[in-house]
Amino acid sequence: MKIVALCGLLGYGYSEEALRIAFSEKVDYLGVDAGSTDPGPYYLGSGKSFTDRAAVKRDISLALPLALEHKAPFIIGTAGGAGSCSHVEWLREIIFEVAREQGLHFKLGTIYSDVTKEYVMEKLNSGKIRNLSEHFPLTHEAVEESERIVSQVGVAPFIKLLSEGVDVIVSGRACDTAIYAAPCIMKGYDAGLAFHMAKIMECGAMCSEPVAAADVMQAYIYDDHFELRPANPARRCTIGRVAAHTLYEQSNPYLIFEPDGVCDLTHSEFVQKDERTVSVTGSLFKEAETKTLKLEGVKRSGYRTICPATVYDPLTVEKFPEIVKTVNAFVKENTQKTLPENSYTVNYKTSGGAESSLGVVIDVVGKTQEIADTVCALIRSRMLHCDYEGRKSTAGNLAFPFSPSDIHVGEVYEFSVFHIAEVDSLLETSEFTVEEV
């Protein structure tokens, strides 16, 4: 069976020629991941996508009609970047738009994977929550403060919809591997091979040379092995690249943890089949006694204003820690009667630090946007003219690359839920719709 990964992430782009080459022979399934927690909690909290709408539409516009023509179900995971209901609807709107413009007709299956606060509270109260870190235990307060919570589903919801004969699947938050492993497992292929293959190909051509998330990857699964080969003739899979991408985002080089169980790579072997193709054998799957799903939730922690600047004077660079102490004391004194206590936090993000230059970002998060604006302005103006021992110049300490110098970033979110929940069924957090488009 042949499965194609459109690219590493929907909206990243890919070569049209590579897509054409991939479909020059029979393709059984086409997949693409559409989201990640890599960009942080903001996108889940805001309901916005971190990929551009026009870029996402371009990727779908080229691939969807080709998949329908070849009767290859098109599977999209973690819609809209973060996979909440809002993100799913955003992506569905684009798909409907493409369908109208191109006169396409198909059966669409949708997976929603949001969960309620009540659901998480029940898991917490019944002792079915596992902490991913001892430094981040889940609390009732954190659940109550959460604005959105999603579950990261595995292969089960995809298999359910594929078995109902849908042409396109749009999913909420999902494991990247589920997109590619689900059709293989549904068709009876070995789960160890399916999950390992899916893990490597989830980022498109990242497992090839030259490395690129923005290109098409082909996978072929057999009874006792799988093969990977990039569609673009300018790229090639090598043992080094394929093995290296097996380790991608893994805390253990031999184990890939999934909601269903663990993929054990202890006996996996990588063979260079030809110049552009790598074959993999020996990957095993061990089913978990207790099934689990990861939960991701966010809460609003304030509003951000930043001010990027550069220091070019060697003495100012040397004295920068002293300047920060002076500025912080000044701001504290000037706001203690006008701003509520603990109403803001300040961070100085620096880069470079060579003798003659230092990049600085003044980063202020306030309880309100007005507080963040006020504090950032105070810091920027005081740091600009701050005196220090040995300073000869009376000009400014900072150079500002932008005007206005202060940038209002807006709402700031942080993860409030990032935990594992024990589940009775791997379908219990999924809601489905099936419709004709």
C-alpha cells in the first residue's frame, strides 16, 4: 500500500512536480499534518492559525482534486494549527471554498476532539490524570481557568471514519502519526511498522537530503517492512536521515509512545535499498494495558508589549546588567502607587553579547494591555538614557530598528493543562460528522 505525505505541515508548501510524480502511480491514501504545539499556547488560546490562510488554500487547491480523481482518501490532522473546534471550522471553510470554486463533490468526515472542563475535572477527581512533569501537576484551579482544552486523539477516530468510506477527513487535535498509521492498521498491516513509518514521514521530506518540510514524501508498506522515498527527484532518503528523523521529538531513542501503546524500535534495521530509497524492518508494537490520551489546555495570563533594541557601545554592553538593575528599581518606584501589585512581569531577552553589540528585547506582560504599554514605555525611556559609571556620552544607549519602538503584541496564553488522561475508550473524546460536499 502506498501512502503520500503532502508536506510537513499544511500551508508550508510543496513542489507541484513532486505531487504529480507521486500520483503518477497508484496512491492509496494522501495525508498531511496541519498543526503543532511547537509555536506555543497562543494559537490554541486565540483560536487563530499559525499558518497563513492563502498558503493553506494553495496546498489544498492543488492536492484535493488530485486525491479525489485517484480515489485516495485525503486525511488532515490537527486542523488550523491547534485543533480546537474553532480551528476545525476555519479549515472546513477553506475546503468548502475550494470545493465551490472547482466544482468538487465528496464525502467529508470531521473529527472534533475538544473536551469540557467537567470531563477533565472528572478525570482529575477519579485519579486518572498523569503528570508529564513533577513540576507541573494538574490542579482544579488550572482546569477552571482554562479557556480551551483539546484531546490529542490517536488512530481510532480516523479508522472509524475511513471505514465509513469518507473521501476527506478533517480532524481536531491529533497525534501526527495517526494520519498515516490509521489506514495501514485498518488494512491489517503490522502496527509496529505502521507507527514507525508514520513517525518518520509525518514531517514530509524532513527525512531526506536536502532536508525540507516543504515537500512530498512517499511511503510503501508491506507485510514485513516499509520503504520511504521522496517524490521530488532532487531529494533522496538515506539511512542517516531516516534514522535521525526516527528520533524526532522523542525522549527515548527506542520507544515511540502512542495512545494505543508503544512502538519498540530496539530491533529496527535500516537498509539503503537504492540511491533514493530506505527500507526499514523489525519495528514492533506493544499494546498498552491502559489506554491514554494527552490533554492540552490554555489560560490567558495577560497582555504583552515588546520593544526590540540594539546596543552598539562596548562599555554599555559591559554595563548592561547594572543598567537593568537601575531601570527595574526606577520602574518599581514609579509604578508602586499607580499600578496594582504583581500586575506585570518584565523579561529582557538578549542575543549576541559580543564586545561591541548586544540585541535586546524588552518583554512586558501586564494584567491589561494598558499596564503592559505603560511599563514597557517606562523601561524603554529609562534604559535609553540610563547613566552608569564611566559613561561619557549623553546620547542614547539603545538603537531602535522600528518606529514606533513599542510593539503591542496583545493577549498572552500559557498552558494550564498538559497532561495524560486514562480513558475507557480511545473514541470517548471524539465527536463526528459525515456530510456530502
